[in-house]
Amino acid sequence: MQTFIKNLPKAELHLHIEGTFEPELLFEIAHRNNIPLKYPTVDALKEAYSFDCLQDFLDIYYQGADALLTEQDFYDLTYSYLTKCAEQNVRHTEIMFDPQTHTDRGVQFSTVIHGIYRAVEAAKENLNVSALLIMSYLRHLSEESAFRTLEHSIPYKHMITAVGLDSSEKGNPPSKFQRVFKASIEEGFIPVAHAGEEGGPDYIWEALDVLHIKRIDHGNNCLQDEKLVQEIIKRDIALTVCPLSNTALQVVKDLKDHSLKKMMNLGIQTTINSDDPAYFGGQVNQNYIDTQKALNLTKADIYQLAKNSFKYSFLPEPDKAIHIAELDAYYLANK
Ligand code: HPA
Ligand code: ZN
């Protein structure tokens, strides 16, 4: 089963580039930028990676991101993640980045996007991994700040496919960003949002009806509302589920209690993703492997999850078909 998962062609649809910042690279980049770190060693930093909730994690995650200053830093961070994609047979990835985390520290939007995008182009050429970008607004900041970010992004529109909404969920409902999402859609961006990770079903309803999102990031708490489940199925909106993130942030107590299989049985379209792999103890393949074990997933389940990862990506339809054909051939030969 492990070999089956490792060699399986797949896509990753929920991934924060700042959350791929491995402690070793973080130390290297902080050192070259002369940025002092709160933790004296890589091990001391790793020990701090124990979280009670989303906010606990975000506090450390934003500290780590402070080490990123130059275009080369963003390039190195992104290329390092894309190398791991190639190693895991991730053929395509949709990368979220948080511009405000950087522009609020005085780093230019252009520095961030050029570094990330240059790595995306290099990976396409050298690693046979495709990637597209999701510019995510930080929901703990104001809608006005999100509007400034949208303005910054306009000259780089051709490099960005979608907009997202992340950071502290509770107290920051999707409706707070109604106008900036409307404006983002008018600029041609596809809308997605984190919803129902710590927030309730009402936040997922808002993400659907007020922001008009095309994919739900996490979405765990949809199960509390039967009508919402039926609506998600009817609208054919996929959930980007992140099992190891959910246990690390205590959204789910134990992987055995995870509702992924229940979601699948109900007819909700789900995918498996790593969210912030440097912080949550596993890349995307580890998420598949641990979840398969905990929930007794069959090869048919794993195939369905990988198929969904292509089907619900934002790739053009012909590209999806090529990936799914490769996946089908793999499944047929290995089931
Ligand atoms: N939730 C909200 N914001 C985030 C996350 C998450 O899981 N990861 C990075 N930013
Ligand atoms: Zn996330």
C-alpha cells in the first residue's frame, strides 16, 4: 500500500508556501539575512512545533516567515517544496502564498511574486511538476488591507490564478471580505477560502453564498449541518482536507476519528493535502499513508482521492484529462 501511494500520480490543492519552510532552510536563510531567531538550534525550533489550536500555530508560522527577505529566499523556499513534489509523484500543485505577511514587513509584493514564480517556471522545466498560485488574504487583517493587496497584484495577474482566505478563522467570517472577493472575481481570479476548520457551518455557508468560492479549504465542520452537506454535493464543490494538519492543530483528536471516510461515503468530493508540511509532521504522501492506515482506506478510495485532486484542480480540462489518464493506467496496473 505504501509503495502504491508513493508512486501514485497526484496533485496537491491545499498548501501554504510559508508552511513548507523546513527548520534547516529557515536557519540557513535567517543566517544569510542576519536575522536573529528566538530558538538557538534547529532542534529547539522543532520542539516548539506543538500546538493547541490554529492560533498557536499561526504565531510560530508568522515568526518563521519573517526570515524571508529577498527574491532568492522566496525562490529557494518554493523550489525546495517543488523538489519534494517531484520526489512524491505530485504532478501538479496549487500553492497559496500570503503577500501581507511580507508586505507588512516592508518586503515588496514584486519580490515575493518574482521569487515564487521563477521557481514555478524552473520546476516545470526541470522537475516535470506544474504549479499555479493562489494569493491568500489574511482574514485577521482588514478588508481594506486585502484591497491594497489586490491592487498590488494587478501587474502580476498573469502569474496568479486564484485568491484564497486564510489565517485566524474564529471572529473573522467570510462576509468580512465580500467586497474584495467580488472585486477579485471581476479581475479574473478564482475564489477559494478556508472555512469550517475551527469555524462553524455558518462560515461555510457564507464562503459559498457570499464569496462564491469554487473549493472549500478544510471544511471539516460541514458535517454538523445536513442541509449544508447536501448543498456542497449539489454544487459539486470539493473539500481540500488536511489530515495531519487537523491532528496537529487539534481540530481532530486522533486520525482514527477523522471524518474523511464518512465524507466520502456521504458523497462529498474530498482530496488529501499537507497544508503546512514543515510544521505538521508530514508531506502529502505521509498524509495519504497515515490516513489510509487510520481509516482503513482501500486502494479504490486512494485512487478516488488522487482522481479528485486532478478533477478539482484549476488546470485546463485537457491537462486534467492527461493526468487522469496517467492515473487510470497506474491504477489498472497496480490495483
Ligand atoms: N488555516 C488557516 N490559516 C492558515 C493555515 C490553516 O490551516 N495554514 C496557514 N495559514
Ligand atoms: Zn491551510
